[in-house]
Amino acid sequence: MTEILFAAVDPTQALIPGINLNIGATDDPNGVSTTLRILLLMTVLSLAPAILILMTCFTRIVIVLSFVRTALATQSMPPNQVIIGLSLFLTFFVMSPVFAEVNETALKPFQEGQISQEEAFDTAMIPMKEFMAKHTREKDLALFLKYTRVEKPTTIQDIPLTVLVPAFAISELKTAFQIGFMIFIPFLVIDMVVASTLMAMGMMMLPPVMISLPFKILLFILVDGWHLVVQSLLLSF
């Protein structure tokens, strides 16, 4: 059987694909443009996590959702994958007008060859800076402006990214922790009531968390907690 299979294949008639690698100068501007676009895309993809975390609303959303899980004391429920995935989709939902403006004013003209790479980057930063400046506290912005020793900007677009991005990041951290504190209050009250009740009944060996956890989950379900948390996050933007 093996001999029949080998006999059916003629080595002289087999076609081997050829591979050509050419390294050198070129006179085709389209080839150079394509190469630069690939390099630009790879650079953007490598920086995508930092861009997503520090220049969008992802930081606030993921921290608040993590606070909800910690306040409920449900350990790893919901799991990290669910929290990160929900945070990503909420980020895309909130940032969709900004991304649409970046696509219309910067990405499409650059792909059509109407503007250069530098012009596309400057144009794309206009809506991003407007979003970040809207949610950045003046105190945080003044902190970084003071240490960079640059002239006081007259417009939002005059603020350098090296100043605006960290100022926006710490502003988002403060806002997220403020929301997280408000989420903790009702669950803290339940823990205190359960702990006091167990202490009065003399059941000091029974962990209060074991008793308060079902009540906290019940309260969260009755008030439709996930709806309220996501609604509060969306209204905060």
C-alpha cells in the first residue's frame, strides 16, 4: 500500500513554491507608505494597553467594579475576566463619540493620503485632549504644569500630553475611590449590624462575614445593584 502511494506521486511533477526576499532601495512610494503604516500599527498595538488605561475612562470603571466585588466580599466573584471585559465594553461605549471623531478627522484622511502622519497624530489628539481635560481637576493639572516649568497654556490644545495624561490619571483615581467609598457604606452597615447581633447573642466563634454575605448579596439583588453602579458610572461622564 505504501509503495502504491509513493508511486502515484511523481517527484518531477511536484511544484515547489518559490520565495523571493528583496532588500534594498525602492522607487515606489506606495511600498514605503505601506511599510510605514505597518510599523505605525505595530507601535500603536504595543502601546495600546497604556493608551487604554491612562487616556480613557477604563481606569475609573475597572476600579469601581473592583470596589463592588470587594464590598460584597464574594472573593473572586465575579471573576477578573468578567470585570475586565465589562470595563472594556463600557469604555468603548463611553468613548465611542471620541473614537468616531478621531476616525473621521484623523484616521480616514491619513489612510486616503490627505494628511501626513504628524498631522494625523495632532488631529487625533484634539478630541482626546478635550475628553481628558473635561475630567481632570485643575489642582492636578497645575501640579504637573508647575514641575515642567512651561508657560501657562491658553487653550486645552496647548497642554502637552506629558502633563495632561498623568494629571488625568490621578484625577480618575481620586474619582474612582470616591465612588468606591460610597459603595462601601451600605455593606459596612450590614457588617456592623451582623457583628453586633452575633456579639449580643454570644456567638463570638461564628465569623460575621459568613452571616452577612447572604444579606449583602440579597440587598444588592433587591436594589438591582449592577444597574445602579453602571448607571452611576455612565452619569459620571
